[in-house]
Amino acid sequence: MALSRSTRPDGGGESDGTSALTTGVVAGFVATVVMTAFREPTARSLPPTSDFLSRWFGGDPGDYPVSSILLHLAYGVGGGIAFGLGWTRREARTDEPETRGLILGSLYGIALSLFGEHVVLKYLVAMELETDESAVFHAGHLMYGLTVGVWFGSRERGDGSD
């Protein structure tokens, strides 16, 4: 699978793998912060990673404030890297890479959300979300996907192909 190759403004290039990895780490981190900031005012609780940690290591979900946030960030960074590994440029480059990123990112966010609710939460955390919680969960992951997608799309502008 081909990965995107970016060119830095100073004229130096990065290898394909380094570019996708670096962009994925940053995009995943930023997108996780955006998702968490979106979710926080309505959820008023730690991310579901706290429930995961309490289920597997004992105690109360509230016993894991720092480790649950760090685990949530790690998942988000991993998701950004995974998106980056799938982010490829087409030979017929689009004039709208941010739009392409938004579309692909929204699909990615929805896929992550469905997998998260129906596999991770259900089987690894033994958690069933109520309707309102589910809606916020899905909306948060959509925000994540949109952020990751537009982050990658906006990085194509500096490649000298516009």
C-alpha cells in the first residue's frame, strides 16, 4: 500500500512511512482532544477507558482518572496512525484534499464508533449505552474522524501539487 509522501516547506522530504506515522500521531492526538472536549460537557465522566480499566484491574472507574485519559489518548493516536496507513494519494489528485479528508474521515469515525459500541464496549467493557449516551458516543467519534480526515487533507497542500 502506498503512503503519501510529503515535502516540507524547507524543501526537504520525509519518507512515506515517517510522514504517515508522524501525521497520524499528531492527527490522532488532536482528534482525541477534540472528541473528548466535545464529549465532556454532556458526559461529565471519564471516557469508557476508565470502565475498561476497572473491569480488568478492579476498583471503581473513578480510581483511574489519569490512566484512563492516557489510554484514551493512546487509542486515539493509534487510530490516527491507522488512518494514515490507509491515506493514499490518487494518481489523479483532487483539488480538494480537505473535502476528501472530511468524507473519508467521517466514514472512518462512524466505523470506529460502531466497532467501539458493538464490540469494545459490549464485549470488553460489558457496557450497554442508553440512547442518549449512544448518540453522544457516535457524535464524538464522528468529530474524531472529521478532525483526523481534515488534518491529513490539509497536509497535502504543502506538497507543491496545487
